[in-house]
Amino acid sequence: MTPTQESTRKAENRIHAIRRRQLSLALGVGIPYFTAIICMFLAVYLIGAQVASVKLLGFPLHYWLVAVAVYPVTWGLFIWYVGKANRMEDEIEEEVM
């Protein structure tokens, strides 16, 4: 194997490693997040009468859960995930250089 082929192979292995790490992170964050969102909507659907009877600032609790609470959680998770993914890419970039 020539030196060029060897360096290309090492670069491909590093790229494969970062893809595996990012996929693992995405699945580790995404699956629990979507499960929680689906469970919240399912809970509101199944026990809607009890949830609707609870008022918060004049609005039923289920409005707050499905229309308001989801967004700060989503944005917080998004910001954390992007930062973590960028740090992973920076680590790989430092290894290559």
C-alpha cells in the first residue's frame, strides 16, 4: 500500500468514526425526546378531562403542555446537541492536523 493510499485510509477511518459517534449521539438524544413528546400528547389525549380541568394563568394545562412547554425544551436540547456535535467534529479535525 502506498503512503497516499494509507493516509486516505486513515482519513476514511476517522470520518467513519465521527459519523458513528454523531449517529450514536443523535439516536441517544432523539429517541428519548420523541418518546417523551409522544407520551405527553398521548397522556393529554387519554386523560384530557383531568388535564383540562387544571388551569394555569386562565388556560387549561394541556394548552401549556402541547403548545408552550415543548418549545423551550426543544430549543435547549437543540442548542446542546449542536454544540456537542461541533465539539466532536473539532476533535476529529485536531487529530487530522
